[in-house]
Amino acid sequence: MNFLPRNFEDLSENKNFTNSRNLKKGNASILDLYSVDILKNWNNITIPDFSDDNFRNSEIDLYLKITSLKNRPEQNNQNINTAKYKEYLTRLANVLVNAQGFTLDIGCDDPSNILKLMPNNCSYIGLDPNLNDYKYGVINGMAEFLPFKDRVFDTVMFNTSLDHILDYNLALSEADRVLKNKGVIIISTLVWLNKFELWRDRVHFHHFTPAHIESMLENFSVIQVDCYRYGNDTHRYGAFICALKS
């Protein structure tokens, strides 16, 4: 299943948009912190505190220390006033027409701009490990350890967050677990054609190639792809991908 360009010259600005679909919203309680192995001894069901004594000197403690090396908001977040960010929001709006029902935004940061773009038939919850005092529906947490029951979301999104996650395979597995059958997954990410060296990169854990991303979605049905040139870069491009869970 090849759906991404392999060469910079192959990029076009053509878009193929899919109309949104309406599905019934689920009203079940979604949080299930105690099913997540690393959180079974923690009592607060909305904001797990990984600095707690339960996690000190454990495998997760080491994992979090490694993750924190490239997980600082001040270096990861795009300035919202730049032309590049405004272009991102415009393109995101074009793919969010596919979002439906109860929606999880993994790596949401400040969700205020995203919420303005969500279809009216959606209800939203964001998840991020670096939350500030946002007034919207957000939960402090990590993509690799989603504190939710199985198959409770109609839509799961990784908006420029997947390549910042240390164990993206586990994150995708968790996203698949909490996503309903026939649910929608939306991924926006950079796609790399060359200059793959990670030691040069202060913010990303991964430089995904077209083949990487296509393999991630081999069990999904891709319904929309929007690829675009990323500034003046010729070694990478941006992509918005929407797919249905089989």
C-alpha cells in the first residue's frame, strides 16, 4: 500500500477531501487507569504523577528520563503567529472534516486552536505530558500509556506529535486499542526523504520515511492524504493522513 510520494519533485498541492460522517457518540465512562500496568498503584485517576515513589528507579523512571531529553515544550512548539503554523491550521481543518464523535487528541498541547476547527458532531479530549493550566478538556498523560478503556473513541489524532514519542509503536498500539472499529485515525507528520541523522535533531525522536508511515497504517483503510512542501526544505515534506480502522 503506497500512498506517499517518494521524491520531492512528486509533491503536488492537490487535495482529495472526504465528507464527514456521523456516528453515535458513546456515553460510557472512559477512564481506566488501573488497567495500565505502570499506574496500578496510583490513586488519582485523572492526573498520574510519574514522580511518585512508586515509579522511582523503575523501568518507567528510566524511560521517562530518556523521553524528557527531547520533550520540552519551549523547544517543540511552533510559534502560533508564524505563517507556517497558520498554514498547518488551514491544512488540519481540511482533514478534520473526517473527525467524528468522541475524539482523542494525543500530544495536544494547548488545544484552543484545534477546538475551533473540530466538526460540530465531535466531543473532544486532549492528552499531553506537558500540560499547563488550560481551561479545556485535557488530561495529563503519555501516548504510550493511555488511561482509557478499550474501544471508547470514534477518532484518535496525532497532530505533529507521533515523531516526538519515544516508543511510537506502543503509542500506535494504544491508539488502536482505544479506537472503535470503523473509527478514524488522523496523523499529521513530517516525512523524510534524506538527511535522516537524528543526532542533528533536537526535538524529534524519529524521522519517518514514506515506507515507515505506510507500514503503520497497513491495517487501516486510507481515505485522505494531503502532502505539501515544508517551507524551503527539499529533504522532507509534510503530510496529513486520515484512515479508517478495519
